[in-house]
Amino acid sequence: MPPYAGPPVASRQGDASSTLRLLAYLALAITLIVLDDQGGWLSRLRTQAAVAVQPVWALAGLPGRLGASVRDNAASHNQLVAENRELRNQLLLANARLTRLQTAALDNAQLRELLNVAERAGLDVQLAPILDIDLDPVKQRLVLDAGSREGVHIGQAVIDAGGLMGQVIAVTPLHSTVLLLTDPDHAVPVTVARNGVRLIAYGRGDRLELRDIPLSAGVEVGDEIVTSGLGGRFPAGFPVGRIVELRPDDTHAFLVGALEPAAKLDRGRDVLLLRSVPQIPRMPVTSGLEPPGGGDTVPGPRPAPDNGTSGGAGPRPAAAATQGGAADAP
């Protein structure tokens, strides 16, 4: 038998069946194409199949969407944290600037008030900043950032926009110490502005006190107390305080008054130092009442001459007789 005798009979039958299946598939495909083109039922079938497999697509894409959401959330959280931190820092800076502006505005208002007081009263004053304050109940003092180099001297009166604060008791080349009115070691001659009664105000640590007020003096709660000018240390007319309470002393023979200081002793950052004491102009002497020799006595009514009809009155004082003789002189 020759080496090539052709394929076996079974193999040729399988090839024939495969060809027949291919032709059948081709016929079926052509038939489906024609039917789909004429009726469109295959497109509806595709649509329904897409709807049926939509959950499978969603489930398949879920991990990717979750990963993207986590990345976006992490980025948004980090961005929000950074923005929040930046906004918080900006808020702190804005509050700090606002506080400084408010402090500067308050200082400006206090300085303006001090300068307006000095300008209205025509005072020769010197502005001095407060360096330190000691408001201990037994020691009420201020330390000023001004000393002998700036012309500060011991005994100089210290005021603010409200009234008298105290006096300078110690001076160094760079600083000075002020004894406040409320210091227990301080006392100042005062007078009641309403009726002119002369008293002395003593320091009591956190307040002022008036002692030995006569019951007949007519002093009332609410009366304004000003400096009397006696002693020459403090100028007359500066506000010292206001009477807020009156009570009898232990002997019930006099009254004791509590004063609310007019000056802001626990506030402010600057004070005024009086360089010179303003002089109160002297009233002109009325003609005919001048004492002999051009003296500087206070004018007053001339006493009636003693003609022996005064009803048992004593002899006229020599000063009165001299004044009467001066008035009768041509």
C-alpha cells in the first residue's frame, strides 16, 4: 500500500458536519439580521438584557467608587483642617489687633481728657506715664516714669482729669514716687464747695475720710469736696471727692464722712504734674476801706463809732478804731 492513502472515512464525515453547522449558523445569523432590521425585536432584547445586568455592573464598579470616595473625603478633610487652622490663626491675629486698637483708643481718650482739662483750666502741667502702682491697703503709691531730669521735684501736686491724686514724695533722676490721697499717711486741707466749711481729708487705704465735722456745719451727703489751698502745697479748687456717707463718731459730738475720690486712682496710664500753682486773683479793695499804710488786710465792714450809746458794749478794738479813723480821714 502507498504511504498516502488519504484521510480516514470518519474524519471526512466530521468535516462535512462542521461545514453544515457553519452554514446553519450563517443562515441563522442572516435570518436574525433580517428580522431585527424589519421588526427591531433584537434591540429591545438588548435593552432588557442591559437592564438585567445593570446591578452586576454596579456591583462590579462599587470598589472603585468606594476608593475614589475615600480619597476625596480624605483630601477634603485635610483641606478643611488646614483651612480651619488658618482661619483660627487669622481670627487670633484679628482679635489681637482689635484689642490693641481698643487699648490705643482708650489711651488716646484718656490723654485727650487730660490735655483738655489742662487747657480749660490754663494750668502749667507736665504729662508723666505711670510705671508701677502699689495699691496695698497700707501703702497707696505710684511710680512715674519721670524724674529730676524732667523737672519733677518733691512736693509737686499730681492730678488727673477727675481731680487731685496726691503729691510727689521721692525723686530720682529717672523716676519719682507719688503718695496718693488714699494713703493712710496722707492728709489734705479741703473745703465743702457748697458752703465753704474747712475740713481735713485723711487717707484710709481704699477711700478718704473726713473727721471732726461739726454737727452745725450743714454738711450733707452728696456735697463736693475741693482743696482749700491752705498750706500752699495744693492749689485751691481742685476736686477731691464726694461725700457718700455721714455717721456720728464715738463721742457723738462730731460727724465722720466717707469720701469717694474724684480722681481715678486705680485707672489710667498717665498723670499730670503741676509745674506751678495757679494764683487766685485778689479782689480789688473798695475805696474808703483801705487800711493805713497800704496794708494787705482783708477788707470788711467798718464798725460803728463808739459814742457811748452802745448799750454797755465794751471798748472798740484798736484795729477797728484805726480803720474808722482812716475812713474818716480826708
